[in-house]
Amino acid sequence: MRMRPTLSWTPAGDLPPGTTDLTPVADALVAGGVLVLSGAGISTESGIPDYRGEGGSLSRHTPMTYQDFTGSPQARRRYWARSHLGWRTFGRARPNAGQRAVSAFGRQGLLSGVITQNVDGLHRAAGSEGVVELHGGLDRVVCLTCGALSPRAVLAARLEEANAGFAPVAAGINPDGDADLTDEQVGDFQVVPCTVCGGVLKPDVVFFGENVPPQRVEHCRSLVRAANSLLVLGSSLTVMSGLRFVRQAAEAGKPVLIINRDPTRGDRHARTRIALPLGAALTAVADRLGVPVEGGAAA
């Protein structure tokens, strides 16, 4: 599957309107077998902006493509300078109420699985088990030459050593962990090679224009087949990598429920779209069902 670099989508005028009625979500969770598909919108309450919502980062930022990263040493320098700075903030983000609620639903046996389009690792940090990170995780680094995997923390320490005093002020942080820096701020930032073979290092995430591993896609498809319903949380579904699972569920007659403030590309396939903030919505559902949410009352 290829992550398409098409970054925008214009809602059609005939999409069904959003509601504020959480009953369909509560009913689906009571029935069990709910598969969660989450997007950047579920992490905004942790201080990580989304791509396309109000104030979304695409208004000022174009994500790195795989072709640019692999084809240009200058692009890699720019990426790693920006990503290294972004990691200082991104790596400190903590799970929010929505992610803790998803974890709580899982502990109660109400979910069949969690697929996330996010690379922030916050579902795992919240305690959700068996999370499928469709686009990988920023907390890992892979060598494009030998395939060696290493923790992002190790690379961060190496980059700190190689770039002592590097501390520009970023205009913002993006959902992919990339900070907004000018070329002048990037300067002569030093990129470090793989310690195993000297090859090119890349975050273990799927860039726009890159293929999602086929076995990961098939695993997600199998989760959709096994689920009773699909609950989409905070995704515009603009990119086909997530939308295809919505289409698969709808074609199989499985209810698709979406919680997202703005219209999504999947609305016409959904039973309902609930236009509420995710943290408040999910904790309200947890409260209705009597599901305890760690880290705060379900209210």
C-alpha cells in the first residue's frame, strides 16, 4: 500500500451532518468487538497538533516524502535537524483522556483491537495492548542499508553530542514530530550514520509516498474482518491507508462510527459522525458505561 502524498480533501456538500448523540458508540461498546481506528485528532489534547483540523499543521507545513528523504542529503539534514528539535517536545507528550479511555475500554474487553495512524506511541503509553501502528513509531530508528533497529533515545543522544548548542526556536511542532525551522536555523546541522554499517538512518515511520508493509496492511484487514464494528477517532480519513478500512467495514455491513469535529472523507460510509471533542466524548461514554478510566474520573 502506498501512502499517497495527496494531503487535502474538500468535503462534498451532501455529506450527512454531525451529531452530539453518543448513544451509538455506547451501544457498540456494550455489544463488544469494537475495532478502534485513530488519527491525529486523538492526540491534540496531548499538545500534538493535527494535520487538517482548525489550525492544522498542513496550513504551514508539508510533511517529508520518502523520495525527498532518500534522494537528497540536504533534505535529510533538514529533516533530522527539525525532527531532533521536535523530539525534545514530542517525546515528552503524555496520553490524554481520550487515549486513556480507549485503554480502559480495552481492559474491559469491549474492543477487538486498536489501529492507529499516529506515530506518537501515546496509545501504547496509555496502556492499550496490541496496538497496530499503521505508520510506524517515532520512538524507533531504522537503517536503510542494513535494517538495524535502534531506540530513538540513543540517536537523540548522538545528535546532541554532534550538534552541541543546537537550540533554535521553532515556529511549531507537527504531528510527525517535525519542528518548523528555516534553512538558516538548520544551518550546518550534522547527521550521524548507522553505528552498525555506516548507512542512512530514518525514523521507523512511513513517510508520504512510501509503502506501508503489506503484512501490516493484511493484519489490519483481518482485524476489520473479525470486528463487530469500527470506531474512528480523530481522523479525517483523507489518506487512503485509513479510509480503505472504513470502506472494507462498510462493504461488509459492519457499523462505522466516527467521532471527529469536522467532516471526514469516510462520513458517507458511516452510521453516524459525532462532532464532539474526543476526550470529553470518550470519557462521557466511559462514565455512562461505568468503565473506570485511569488518570482521572470518567466525567
